Amino acid sequence: MQRPGFTFLVCPDPEMIKHRTERLIGESGELFTREVFQGDEEIPAAFWRTLTAPSLFAEPKAVILRRADSLPEDFWPKLKAPLSGFSAHVWPMICLEKPFGKKGPAIPKALASQPYYQVAEKRRWIWSSPGLTRRDMAPMLKDWAASKDLSFAPGVLDALAAVLPEDMAMAGRELEKIELLARSRSDAPPARDGAPPPPGRIVQADLSLLAYRPGMDAFAFLNAFARRGAEAAVWREIFEQSLSPDDMIFKFLGLLRSDARQMWQLHMGESDAVRLPPFVKTQKEAMARRLGVSGLTRLFDLALDAELGIKSGEKNPDQAMEILAAELFSLFSR
């Protein structure tokens, strides 16, 4: 394909930025070396030299500037000359990595007014994504499975799409574990009730490998306490849903603190800083109003008390979960 003269990549997920740059370079059909610079550090003279002068042997280079939205306003006019013409040996890639707001990506005003940015808009040299969302998960998994020559048993793709973390690096680590298990089946002994799934086939049982599972949904856990008459179901979940090994409870408590922090931001009018699907944000806003400042503060305290109790040896994980649940019943019954 004919590559752009330069490219803007707008996405708050660093791993997605990395994947997209590699995909663009791969699709170009040319062999580019990578020169990466960081926008949250002082821009060195080497950046400008690499951007404007071909190498001694005319080796094509992708000049990648990460976190460019951290740069001062006077940086953007300086790019006008380097981006004014097409260079066969230099492909500038400018990455903007701040979270999206309600109206989409936050493009620095000093950049948006530059003629080269307007050219990029007109010629579609801008790739933009809010990050890995639940809506994007299934298409991403289909592409991933196709690239790895893997397949899903019926219903497994949707189940996996519902529980993978919405962070490309974290999701990638989980998928690596699933891929290793799926490929190892050729060495597995036959099952009692028949042959095991063929190599490369991902089945429902494989999802038990995930560090993040539906049973670790901290907000669903909180939501159960908020519903009158749900006490029996909550206790059943606590005793039947295993959080072993022991470090799983720390991941759960981390998710609980994350939910509490998001609800605090929503309660304090900082909703632009919270990236959530609209229906989830509405639920968390409602719970934040119900708990108020004192209740949200209490959530942080309870999560910290449970973690310190386990780490100090005063409580085992089961005891910590029981005490946490009892305190949450008390909090939500007020």
C-alpha cells in the first residue's frame, strides 16, 4: 500500500498504539527501522536530525514520538517544515495518548490549528481509538485468533470477550496463557469421555486460567449488597466462589478500590476522567450518590483493613472476606 507522508495516532492505551504502529509498518510493505522518542521528556537534537535527514545508507526510518500531548505549545509550529513534504526515507508517527473526554479525543489547540494536521484530517492520516472497550473485544479476539491460527468452541468467544480486562497489555497477558494451553493439547492424554479438544481449539474450561473472572467483579459484589433481600445470595457467593490462590483476594481488593475511586470521581463531578460504558457509569453514579462522601471513604478503609489484616497474619483470606462482607452489609443498611 502507499503509506502516508506522516501519521497521527490518538489513543490512551499504550499497547494499542504500539500494535497500530507495527501494523501500519507491516502493511506498508517496506522495511523500516524504529526511532522512538518520548514527548514527556526534553526533545533531543537527535529527534530533529532523524526527522529531517536520511541516514547515510538511505535506510527508511519510522520516527515515533510517544506521548506528544505532553509537549508545550511552541513545539507544534516547529513540525511545520519537517512535515511539509513527503520523504521516502522518513515516516513521522506522532502519538497523542491522553484519555478521551465526552466529545472525543483532546487534541491540543496549538496542534489542531496547524496546516499539516488539517492535511492529515483531510487525507485520513489520523488513527483514533478510545482504547480497548467491551464493544471492540469480540472483533479484536477474532483478529487475534486468526493471526494465531486458533479457533473458539461455540460460545467461548463471547464469554471471553465479556471478561477480558479493557487494557491491551493486560488482555495480551491473559491471551498468552490461553494460547499456550490451547497449543499444548497435542500432548494431553485422551479424556475418559472421549478425545480432548484438538490443538488450537479454545474451550470454556480454558477461561479458568484468567486472573480476572466474573466472580471477581467487585462492583457486582457491591451491587448485591445494595439490593434488599440479596443477603443469602451474597453469602453463597462468598463461600462458593473461590478466591484461591491467596493472591486472588488482593486482586479483588484492588478492583474494589478502583471502583471506589471511580465512584469518588463521579461524585465529585470529575466524570470526564472516568472511562466507562454509559450504563455502567449510570449505575456507579447512583451508588456514589447513595453512599455519599462518608460511605465512599468507608469503602477505601474496608479494603485497606482487609489487605492489612491478611498481610499482617491477623486474618486468613476467608476471614477477611467474611469481615468485609459483614461491614458492607452494615454500610449499605444505613
